[in-house]
Amino acid sequence: MPQLNPTPWFTILLFSWLMFLTVLPPKVMKFNFNNEPTPTSTKKLPTEPWNWPWH
């Protein structure tokens, strides 16, 4: 049964992982988003405690 012979499948597995780990990450990291989110304001809004009657 040829599918039980691990020799060709193991090399295919190794080469595919080598491809995933060396070729694809630089291509993915080069991708730039067109619309970078920019903060509208850095001013923090004042927070006030809630004055609930607890009786």
C-alpha cells in the first residue's frame, strides 16, 4: 500500500511548511491597509460617579 510509505509525504509536508514559514510571512507583512484608523481626539471625557439611592 503506497499511502503507508511516509517518505514522499513527509518531504511534501516539510517543503510545504518551509514555504509557509519563509515565503509567505514577508508577503503578508508587506501588506498595508488603505484606511488606517486615526483617533479623532485624545481628550479624555470626565467621568462622574453614579449617585444612586441604595435604600
